[in-house]
Amino acid sequence: MAWKIPLSDIAMGSEEDEAVRDVLQSRWLSMGPVTKEFETAFARYLGVKHAFAVSNGTAALHIAHAVFGIGAGDEVITPSLTFVATANSVLYCGARPVFADIGGVDDLNVSWEEIEGKISEKTRAITVVHYGGYACDMRPIMEIARDHDLRVVEDTAHAVGATCGGQMCGAIGDIGCFSFFANKNLATGEGGMIVTDDDLLAEKIQTMRSHGMTTLTWDRHRGHSSSYDVVDLGYNYRMCEIPSALGIVQLRRLEQNNERRRRIAARYWKALDGIEHITCPFTGRESGESSCHIFPVILSADLVRGDLQAALKERGIQTSVHYPPVHLFTYYQRLFGDTRGSLPKTEFIGEHEMTLPLYPGMTDDDVEYICTAIEEAVPG
Ligand SMILES: Cc1ncc(COP(=O)(O)O)c(C=O)c1O
């Protein structure tokens, strides 16, 4: 379908073309110096000691839980209002994701009070998601973690460049996990980054990313070593040079692109204000703090979401839902039984949230067009 306004679009230009061409001409494609350069630039941007590029955000989350030694019999508290990868990465380790509810219709992030209520003697970690690029309330979450000796993973897939009380999202917990999937604020097609300030964790992350091996093909190509040992069970979660080259350029564009996203979000807030049946979450926030990854709106309970989405589709506007709650998926119900009704706020959002297009290349006229289409489609 050719949308007049798609949900998201990449923001790339000739610099990305050149960066990819340079990699091809270098004749080295697998993890090597360009990936190292991307990691160094990313660590500097976040203000962290260590950054490791990985094949995608899910791999970053898997490694994060694995390096904490989380396994069978353990529990990790996490939101259900997220992409399934957050919870799946806990399952990959043989542990159980325990879902905590969100703050409410104005705050779609997991609530620290709900987290506190879910702690048991099996809890090992809290894995938060900065929904839509809006930071979770990290201060009480870090305090709870400290009080109960729990690790904190930040799923920062939406929040590259977002801040929380002046700190960069992803650099607050023990480990931060980023996704560079094609629709993300920093896009490389597939890709991710795992960051930490902890030297011991960093060592484990580095070996786990590459089959537990002590050297890379690149090290051997440079003659720095001729063999390797395998010191742990690891995976092939390496990033390669072409996405890393894209990542370096995308990182340089990030602040500017995030600022454009914030301006678009501000226009949406203004234009949607007063339209009956529609509310916008996170309105009380400092807009400068968010990476404005997506633009969610909440429809009143009497509005049929499918009808509104169909009316917008008629006008060439793509919409989406963030998210169908993880605990309601067939697979999760099969694993943990019928848990419907257990997270009422998350379930309400799962039924009544609609995501509008948001990407740096959108024009102010696009926002106007979308908001007028909504106003005409919803009953007055
Ligand atoms: C909140 C969240 N967590 C994790 C991921 C997984 O990232 P990836 O698709 O790079 O594996 C995504 C990707 O969409 C996401 O939105």
C-alpha cells in the first residue's frame, strides 16, 4: 500500500551512501574497525565506559539478562505494554517475566509502585522500557533495586537521546539496550547496542556476543593472533561493518532528528487539544527530555479504534497500536495461564491506544492533514 503519510520513514542522505561505499571499498565486511568506531562514538555520546554493537536490540536484551546469570527459577519484573522482545529475552534465559502495570492513561510507562508490589524472593532484576521515548521514573526504580539488591536493565529501544532528570536513558541502570531497527530514531536496518559502566559485565558481554571466543576474525586478519579459545557459552550476536557505518552517520544526525521529532509532537499536542474522544499521554512532561520515538493517542472507551484507523487509512494515513499487551498473547497465556484482567491499565491501553505517524521528514502540513482527518472522523 502506498501511504500518503506512513507511520515512520528513515532519515538518510548522501552521507550514509558514502559511508556504505567506503566499507565496500575497504573489502572488510564483518565486525572490525568501523564497528569499533561506532561503539566508541556511541559510548562517548551516552557518557558510558563501554558500548558493544550487536546484531539487534533483542540480542542486546538477551545478553543483558544472561550476563547477570539469570536462569531457571528466577523472575524479572517488566512491563507488558512493550514489544514482545523485552519479555522474550527473559524467557530465553529460562527465567519468568513478571508483568507490572503502567502508571495510567497519562503515563504509559511501568509504575514503580506496581514494580514494588511484584517483588518476590525469586526476583533478580527489573527491566524497564522507556515507552515511546518518554523516560520511566528512574529515581524510585533505582532505589527499589538498591533496597532489594536487584539489577536494572533499561530497554532503551525507543529512547536513544532521551534523558531522565539530566541523565541519558540507557546509562542509568546496570545495562542499557538499544535497537537500531529500521523504524528507530537511529536506524541501521537491523542492529543494536549494549552499554554499561561495569568493567566485569563489559568483559562478559564482549565474550558472549561472539561465541565466548577470546579473539575476533578481525584480530586474526590483522595478525594480532592466530587462534582462539572458547571460555564461555556465547552467541553470534555481532554487528557487521555496513550497519555500523550507517550508525556512525545516524548518530551524528540524531540530536537534530530528535529535535525535529519534538517539534512535530508539540504540533500534534496543540492541534489535537480539544478534539473530543482523543487524549495525548505524557503531556505534562518536559518535551526536551523525550526522544519522541512514536506519537501515541488514547481514544475514549466509546470510540471504535478499528473504525477510526479505517477512516484514516482511506485518507492514506498509516496508524498502528503500541502495544497489544504481551501477557495476553496466545503463547504467554499458554505458558502462564489465563491472565486476562491482571493488568487493567495496560489492558485498557492495549484496546484504546492508536499510534500516529511521526518521523523527522514529516511536514507541519502533514500534521495538520492528520489532525483534520481525525477531527472529521470522530463523532463530535
Ligand atoms: C521496546 C522494544 N524492545 C526491544 C525491541 C527489539 O529490538 P530489535 O527489533 O532490534 O530486536 C524493540 C524493537 O522494536 C522495541 O520496540
